[in-house]
Amino acid sequence: MKIEIYDPAMCCSSGLCGPALDPVLVKMNDAVIALKKQGVKVERFNLAQQPKSFMDNKKIAELLRKNGKKILPVTLIDGEVFRTGEYPTYEDLCKALRLEPQEFRKPINLLGTR
């Protein structure tokens, strides 16, 4: 089982940098961590940092040629296009991979406030 995520251009590999975090990217990062713990090979490619990877994959190169950058992100499962234009949820990926979703642990609040 292998997932490849072709991200749009971001400042870092996960997009989890800067003063304002995109909650979609946080959820995607959590999903990647959970899937790796479940034994799934997950690779992410950032257009800003790894443009050659986009051109080396014929499916991704063709999608970009036909649709432009708006097609990103693209998620492949075992080499086949699973989702374009948005990130899949962890549950969607688990369903496609026939895995039982793991429960995410809530962060501990050290201040005692909600």
C-alpha cells in the first residue's frame, strides 16, 4: 500500500509553517502520521521544492498539462489517481485502503481551560 500526495507549492514540505496554520493541512498531516503508523508508505511532493517529481510522474504531468495547478493537490493510491483538487480525509483513505481508522488522541490541555 502506497499513497503519494502531490501538494501545490508551499513554503515547507507539510505546509505547517508560518503564523496561521490551515486546518485542512493539519488534518492531512495527522492522517499521514496515522497511516504511517498503520504501515502505509506515504510520500508527499511539494511543487515548490520538488518540481522534478511532478514531471517524472506521467499521470501527474498530464494532469498538470491539461488542468494547470488548480488540479493540485493530487492523491494517488498505489499509482492510481484517487482525488484531485482537494485533500481526502483520513477516513476516505482508510476506506480505500481497507484499513480500520484509528482514533486520534486529543492534545492534553495543560492550562485546564477548554
